[in-house]
Amino acid sequence: MVTVKPDDAQPQYFAAPLPVGSFTVYSLDEARLSLKAGQLDLLQMSPGKLNYSLSMSQLGHIQIYRERSDKPLLKRGVNWPGSLVFSFVVQARGRGWLSGRAVDPQASLVADGEALPEIITPAELDLVFIVVDRQWLSERIGDGASRQIAGSARDLRCFAAWHEHALVLRRLFPLLPGQARLGQPSPSIGHCALAPRSSAGGGSLAEDMVLEALLDVLGSVHRVEALRETDHKRLIDQARRLMRGDAPERATMTQVAAHLGVSRRHLQTCFNTSVGIPAIEFVRAERLNQVRKALVEARRAGLEVSIGDIAADWGFWHLSRFAADYRDMFGELPSKTLRPYAPPAARRAAQRITSQNG
């Protein structure tokens, strides 16, 4: 099996299919780096050590992902130009949120890759999402797929589709990575039912298998609903921008509510009914994630930075309180995040040298 490096996996429309390849990562930091062909952001939104995995296989004109997490995540950004994203829930615990409304786990989401909506995932989630080139799919979709889906994909930026959920598990699940527990290594999709053999049509059998399974699921759709942001979601987005502002002292909830012409209680209610997280916790989690991203980027670039300066850039002025909040959220101190990563063997060797030198 050929492994596609993240730097090389920049999909676009090709006359001939791309080689089959895959990767698996086990942290949001690695996932953001691996998905940089798009501009996708992943934020951890509740405290505690995160167990996470993301597997991807490139199958010609199709990318198939499996993502598993045991904490709510905020996901936003754009995928590669001309892409269409289909998301299917395998298993979920808790409630997810999209465009200011709760997400029905029995529904699949279809979104324009260049206009992905912001989503808050459930507390635990096992998700399959498939990214395809819209032009290629339109040429392959034929008469076997739901005309309703084809029309909705053409006319709408994002919509939910209700279908036979058992069909997702029966048709797509066998094509996914092995059934290892979350946080444990599992084989990539290329090691499972899919293989890079060529089909008569010039693509791969793996690509054809996924396309056939996808069209079978879409063919069972019995309801489609456009997903547009609610008024409450638009209101809290304004509040988030104000609460993340550049002022040395961020605006308080009361100040933000007054600026927006609503009561503090109403604003808090809008957060609870739009994203399921209280306003102060939500904005603090966003800011902590931004600090972490800056520390990870500095570590990768080999830059010497001040943790205190980066924290202050995101409104954390009391460093001891910031360090405690950071540790609660990510399970480690910011100094550990900034520390250069060493593989386990290298760490053991360094420990032996230290002990030998007294």
C-alpha cells in the first residue's frame, strides 16, 4: 500500500484517479496538520484528556474518513475547492449542534466543501465522512441516485438528509478501519475491504465500492431539509466576536448583552439553545484552543516564544489561573505543549544518560 503524505494529498479534479493511500492520526494537532489541504479548524470544547483518532484513505476521486472522539469538538473551515462532503454518524452519545439547532444523529449532513458550517459534535462520536469532487460525482451519479439529493446538492450549501440508517452501517461500515477501541491503533481503510486494484472503468475497485455504497445510501433518502443559521446563532456569533476582542480586558457578558440590545439572560439562553454550552465556558474554550494552536505552531517551527505573551494575546492575564485552566482543558501544562516532542525511545535514552551522569 502506498502512503500519501499530508503535503501531497491536495485533492482537485483529475482526469485520472489518484493513487490509493491512507493515514491515521491520534490528536487534533496532527489532524489539523494532515488536513491542511483545506483550511479546517478543530477545537476541544470540554475539559479532560481527549481520546481522538482520524483515519483517511484517498481512493481515486474519493476521500473517506473515520473520526472518533470522546469529547465535544468545534469544527469549522473550508475543504478543497469543488468538493462535496457527506457525513454519516455511526454512533453518538450526547447532542450535537449545527447552525444553532440540535442535530438528529439519524440524519446525514451534506455540505458544500467551500462553505462548511460550524458544528459542535456530541460528547462521544464515531463519524464517517466522505469527500468527493462535485464534478466527478455528477458525471458518475447516473439514474440510480436520488434526484432529490442531486438537486439539493446543486442548489443548497448545507442540508440534512434522512435515510435508512441501518443501510449506512450495512453498506459503509464494512469499508471502514478495524474495530479497535478509541485511542488504540487501528488498520487504515486500505488494509480492510478496500484494495487499489483497477476496475474496468479505469478507476480503482476501492473507489467503485465506496461510490456504490454511497449511492445506495443516498437512494434511500426520504426527507431533505435545508440547514440555515438561526437568529439565535447569529446573535451569539456577534457576542463571541465581542468577547474575543482585542481589548486588554475582554467585554463581560453584561457589556456584550447591552451592546447587542438584549438582556444577559436572553444571551445566555441563546448560547444554551444554539451550542449547548454556557457562554463563558464556550468563549474560554475557544481562547484556550487558540493559545494551544500558537504553542504547537511555535514548537513545530522551533521558535522561542513566551507562554505569558501568547496567553495575554488571548486575554489570559493571570498566568497561574491560565495554567490551571489550560491543564484542566488539555490534561497538560502549556510548558509541556511547547516542549519539543521526543519519541518514547528517545525519551528513554535521555533518561538513561541523565541517570548515568548522576
